[in-house]
Amino acid sequence: MSDPGPVVLVEHLTRTYETPGGPVRAVRDVSVTVPRGRVVALVGRSGSGKTTLLNCIGGLDVPTSGRVVVDGVDLGGLDEGGRTALRQDRIAFVFQTFGLLPMLSAAENVGLPLRLRRQDRRARERRVAELLDQVGLADHAGQRPDELSGGQQQRVAIARALAVGPVLLIADEPTGQLDADSGAEIVALLRSLAADGRTTVLLSTHDPAVQAAADETIRLADGALV
């Protein structure tokens, strides 16, 4: 069986924004490789370019120059529709603000990507039950976000992100809104996801505990690799 290669390959990526005060380079000539089945932490102070780099890797933003390849697909060859399709099929996102719909239960939030895919109801319900069990929330399926703790809400968000079976999970400060204990639980969950080899986790953080739990660390300062 041939080697599928790294899940992420970034070559000489630069992202420049035009501002009234002139151009600002948020990311400067960054080249990184993310192996499969690993937890890789992107670290640096606020404003170091972490989120911009994640957005370029996830296809939410387009580099000014350079190359991004995700799971063998060169994002430079995709239009907006192609990038959207790639995100729907292979890339998932988790943010520090959870992003759950408040009027939906935990199970309904997790099942939303499958509903959008028009998956059969019974198959969708089975998949949602599996995911909630995987993140330790099988007994909370009917609860709405405001009935859950911050750590539980982030678990729901992770379950929702996993619904379509992504090869890459991008997490931007996933423990930023959580206390130390809840943050540790989320990190343990992310590590367990990478351990089965099917999902690679790329996360940004300034939390030393999260950084210490990662398999590898990529450090940014002023948009450049340190």
C-alpha cells in the first residue's frame, strides 16, 4: 500500500492584508508539514499569525502566495465551491466559542451536518448516538447548550465536527473558554481521536498544558516560523 503522505503540506505561504496604513503580512513565508494521526500544536502570542495560517490551511482564506495541500488536494487549484466541498468532506473545525445552535439539543447539533447532507434519518440517528457516546455525552443527547457546561458544549462541538469523518480537525484555541480541568478533558479527547489514525488534529493554543500534550509543536512569531 502506497504512503498517502502528510495530511497537510504548506510551502512558502504568505498572507498579506491591505489596510489603510499599508500592507500587513500576517503570515510570512511559512513552510510546515503535518503528519497523519498526530496532534500538532500551533503556538505563539496573539497576533502571531496562528489563526490566519489555520484559515489558509482550512480553505477559509486564500494565501497571497505559496501552496497548501490537504490530503493530497492542492487548494490553489480549487475555486470557492471546491474549497467548500473539501471542507464538507475532509476538514472539520472547532472554535473556542463552540458555535452551537442554542435552540437545538446536543443530538440535533451533532446531526446537523448529516441533515444538510440529507442522510437517512435512521442512519443519522445511529451516527449521532455513536458520536455522543464517543465524546462521553450519551446521557445528554436531549439537552440544549445552555443546559451544558462549557466543557460539555465543546465536546458537542467536537462530535459535530466528526460527523462527516474528516481526515483533518482544525481547532482554534479549543480550550480558550474552559477551566483547567475541562481543558484537560478536551485535550485527552483530541488525543484519543488522533490515536486511531483516522483523524489528524491541528490546533492553535497559548495554553502550556495543551502544548505539552501535543505530539509536535509549530511556533510562530510575527507571522514567521521560530
